Amino acid sequence: MSDLVVPDQSRLASVQKVCLDFKHPYDSMLEVDFLQSMRDVTAWHMENSFFYRKLAELENFTPALIKTKTDLANIPAVLAHFFKEHEVLSVPREDVALHLTSSGTTGQKSQVFFDNWSIKAPQTMLDRIFEHYGWVTPEQKVNYLLYTYETEEGSKLGTAYTDHYLCKYAPADEVSIALRLQGDGSHNFDFSGVLAALRRFETAGLPVRIFGFPAFLAETLERMDKLGITLKLHPDSLVFLGGGWKGKASKAIPKKELYAQATRVLGIPDERLRDGFGSVEHCIPYVECAHHEFHIPVWSEVIIRDVKTLAPLKDGVGFLSFVSPYMTSMPAHAVVMGDLASLHANCPCGNARPFFRLQGRAGTTQNKSCAIAAAEILGKS
């Protein structure tokens, strides 16, 4: 995307350098470049968002205080939950190119607004991660099974947007969607349609790409097991999950068990079974390596925060917090998620970048994420 530029090239040149010029997702980057980009994007949000300026003033924070990597934890961070109740922009509303929400049903929805840069920069990052893993195959047609919502025209639902975007990396022979739109606007998990599609895909002999919520893959595999059905999909098939279990956490299958079942029932090799982590509030893609660890790409840093004080932890489990300069449309350049995680190094896959492991989700809430809404559909199907 050579035509992709930040909203203000004079003030945000460092942001463009970090997010576009460093093309290898897991290579090294000069610390001085990342720190400069974070100083510049923080100054941008302080200047253009009344809310963020006041937040920084309350914490006596200025961008000049970002001198070392340790200082990244001191950038005033916004709770992802905040965006469920407030609309906050750092660009004029007429510059909003895309508006996504995080929930498909009733309940609180994150309202996230993207200018052209803020949505296309992480898309470019995802392109580079898929290229890194060899998943960009324009010469090979595939069949798609999407465990996501069938949407009406103009839908703002973030997960459906992402899953359909993932279909760009290989040409489609057929696309089958698992969560069918009903006449009243609700969705229904169409297991019969999913099974029929998988059987067609096995016969067609093309690689199959399965994207979406893990709960629906688990439900499919469980029902196929009960029916005594096993398939042998093309060995170059790919499962790339996302969205988490959330409202179905009590019934979540351990990842190793889910992957083993997918290999046994669908014939897809373990190294072609991957999970992804991301959200509308923080769109940097975190993709499992072949050893199923979420490595942190060069365009972001992860901070684990104490659940009571939000102070950074040297080790242990705490709130997952992201710092990245890519977001210019909203002050989400430093965001604290509701997920609990731990930070690690030295993955046997050989990737030198650190990785995080999800350890659950903090607290109980009635807020409905996309995965919670999807879990409710499973309860009805």
C-alpha cells in the first residue's frame, strides 16, 4: 500500500516509519524509532482529543517523559471497556472511513472509529503476517467455511468484517457461512449446512480455510464425533480462529484438545491449526506460531498490569495491555483489555520476539462481545 499515509505526515512521520517501513513482522526494530513514534502519536491524541488531553493532565504526563522502553507503561492507558460507553475521536468525524462495533446483539457495544490510516495500517500488518507464514496463495483456489455472522448490507460488526477480509489471501471457489441471518435479524448456527459444505469440500479436493469463533468449530467437531463422521480435507487446509470463547468459557475445550480433535475429525495437520487474537479496540494482529504461541509483532509492545493497581508487572498474570502507534483516529494507542495474560520469551519455534499467553478474562460482566453473542446462538441451536 504505497499510497497509505498517516493523517499528518509532518507530525506523524515516525508513526508511518514504524508501521509501514518495518515490513518483517517479527524482526528487530530500533528502540529509538518505536519510542519516537509513541511520543508523536501521544502528542497527536493530546492535541486532538479533549478527553485524552485531560487524562494526560490528570496524570501529569507529557510525551517527553517517554525516554526508554520502560516508560511505555506510563503512557496514560484507556480501558477497552471505556469505548463501550463513550465515543472519543482524535480526527474530525468527516475523516472517519470505517465504524465498527464489537457485538452482534443487544448490550453494550464498543464504538470504534477508524480513519483511512488506522484501518489500513493493521490490515497491511496482517498481510505481512500471512505472507510470513506462507498463507498468501493467489495461485491456489480454496473453499471457505466462515464461523461468523451472515450480515446485512452495511453491517458494522467487526468480526464479520475481519473474517470476510481474510478471504483475500486465496481465491475462493465457494464461501459457506455458518451463522445464518434469520428474518427477524437474529442468527442461527446452521450445523446441517456446515456439514454439507465440509462434505462438498472434501469431494472437491481443494484446500479448505476455516475462519471464525472456536466455539462453533468445537460444536461442529463434537456433533460429527457423535455421528461417527470423519473427513479427510486437503493437507494444505488452514484453520484460523478468533474471537475467543468468553460466554462459553465454562465449556471451552483446551486448545490442544480442540486441535487434536480437528486433526482427527477433519484431517488437518496440527501446524495448520492456528488461533488469532485482536479486537476492534486494538487491531494489531496476534497470530499463533506453529507451537501455538501469540508472538508480539514489531509494531506493538505488551505490558502486563496488576489487576488492582494497573502497575506494570515484571512477571505473573495480570491485565493484558497494548501499546502501539498505529491508531490515530482514537486515543487507543495505549489500551488495557479485560483479558488476563502472562508474558514469556524463548519460544521453541525460533521466533525471537516475546509472546503472551491468555489466562482467562477478568471479572463477570453483562457486556456482550461478539463471542458472547455467538455463544448465545449456540445455546439456542
